[in-house]
Amino acid sequence: MDVKQSKINNMENQQTIDRLNLLIEINNDRIEGYETASKETEETDLRSLFGQLAQTSHACKAELVAAVEEMSGTGQPGLP
């Protein structure tokens, strides 16, 4: 691979990482919103629904974080 192609691939990789980080921020906002809604409602069914939606958002966020770590070559401390 030549230097020019390598630079293009690095730029594309960084753009993908930036977009994934934006999705992580969106999930953080969503999690906060669901947790707030769960605390503020008095209806058990809604509280349960918001809790489930928050859990789903946590799982999505974890997948996004793993993808960013894989693309950037960094992992969590203590993990291979």
C-alpha cells in the first residue's frame, strides 16, 4: 500500500471513529433520558419499559465502544 492510500485509509478510519463516538454520545443522552423518565413516572409499567430501554441503550453503547476500541487499537486497561 502506498503512502497516499495509507493516509486516505487513516482519514476514513478516523471519520468512522468520530461517527461512532457521536453515536455513543447519543446513547448516553438516551440512557439519561430513560433513567430520568423512569424515576419521574409513578406507573409501574412505564417504569419497567423505561428501564428496559435504558438497558438496551447500555448494550448498544457497549458495542459501539468496542468497535471504537477495535478501530483505534486501544483497549480497556487490564484487557488484552
